[in-house]
Amino acid sequence: MQLIGALLLAAASTAAAFNCGTGIVGSFHRTRQRTCSVRMNGAGDSDLIVARQAAKDAFMSAARAGPNNGVDASAAQRADIEGKLAELCKFSPTKEPAYALLRPPYEFFDGTFELLYTNTTGGSSGKVGPFVGDVSQTFLGIRDIDQMGFSRRGIFNNAAQFGPVRTSLRARCESRTETKLNIVFEELSISVFGIQVQTKPFEKGGKGTQGSWDLQYLDTDLRVLRTNAGNVLALEKVEPFGGESWMQSQKRIGSQPYEGENVKQK
């Protein structure tokens, strides 16, 4: 019981640290931009696709060869991983990634993404004492559909898993520019063996409840962002938490309002 209590406190601190360096950081779960798409002299689309895939493979291979989440990586490992990551970000294929993230049918947002690498030594790395938790981000749905059918705000859940203890941090995001998102953290909950034991709403406008992300790279299965504190996080798509993504659940129940480009507000 003392261990679980310690993990509860530590996990809560981890979630609170994931706030983009301002006090709350998100979390992320492993199964397994600035948009700067480059056009090399004389290179066609097929050449760019090949170059992008090579850069992506190089980064992911280096990140997976390092320690879990990048925690306690050596200076040489970080230099290698981040050098490959910087090269990959030159090939981001998605224009206006902050807008694309919130555009139906949410192919870039839907599902669960797990932390693959971060350069932070804070709570967002999933490290609590000697433990390194699985850190994941899951899309929960949208709010405030505009007249063009685009969501003004996406709702997501950051989670850190430490054995039977799971902290969940619900947040919302809203596009600020073509590459940047404003992030507001709304509620922290803690569960043990799947049973929720604590829920704490955050005070609106409270200290450490807001931040921003700059999307550096975005495709359907890899997301790279830089927080307002300067930390880099790379997340890869994994099996959806709970076995079903939000869009999959909408289709299963026959809900149509979030599919396609011409969504009308109900």
C-alpha cells in the first residue's frame, strides 16, 4: 500500500509536470511543425517520399535503440537521435499541421500515440524515481464545430502508466497558427487496477494549466512536437487504448457528424 501511495503521488506529479514545461505535462502507452517540407533540387515527389521514409526509419531506429522514452540517454545517444530527428522534420508531409490535426476525419489525431523519445528530464519523460512509465496520448473527441465542419477544439487524454497505477490528464487544444496549438489542461484523474480513485478538476486559468505545442512533424503514425518550454516529444501511433479509437466508436454506433469534409453542426 505504501508503494501504491508513493506511485499515486509521483504519478500525479508526473502528469502535473507534463504541462509543456509550465507545470503540467502530458503522458503517453506502448504496444508496439512547423511544416518545413523540403524540395531538393531536381527531386520529384517519389524522391521526396523515399528520402522522407529513409529519414523516418533512421530516426525511429535510433530512438528505439536508446533507453525507454529517451530517459537517461547518453550525450552521444541524444546527439545521434536528435540529429536524425532534425533531418526528419525537414520532410514533414502535412501542410498546416495544427489545422490538419482538427480537420475531419481526424486521421492525424484519432487513436493513441505513445511516447517514443523526449529530451526532457522532467515528468513528461515518464520517469518517477527508478521507474519509467509508459506515456501515451489518446484522442477523446471534439468540441465546437464551426460552420465549415471543422472542430475548434480537440479533446485528448494524456496518461502515464506505472504498473497498476494510471494517471490521466484530460486536456483540450485549439489551433493558434498553422503549426501551433494552445493547450489547456482540465482535469486529473488517477486509477488503480482500472478503478478510478481520485479526480481533480483544475481551476480555470490556474497556474500551470496552459501551454502550447509547435508541431514539427506530422503524418498519420508519427507526431513530433516542441513544447513552449523547448522540450521535444516524438510519439508513434499504437493500438488504441481500450481497443477502440474515438472515430471507430462513432462509426460503430452509427454517428455521422464527424466524418468527411462537409460536416454540418448539429
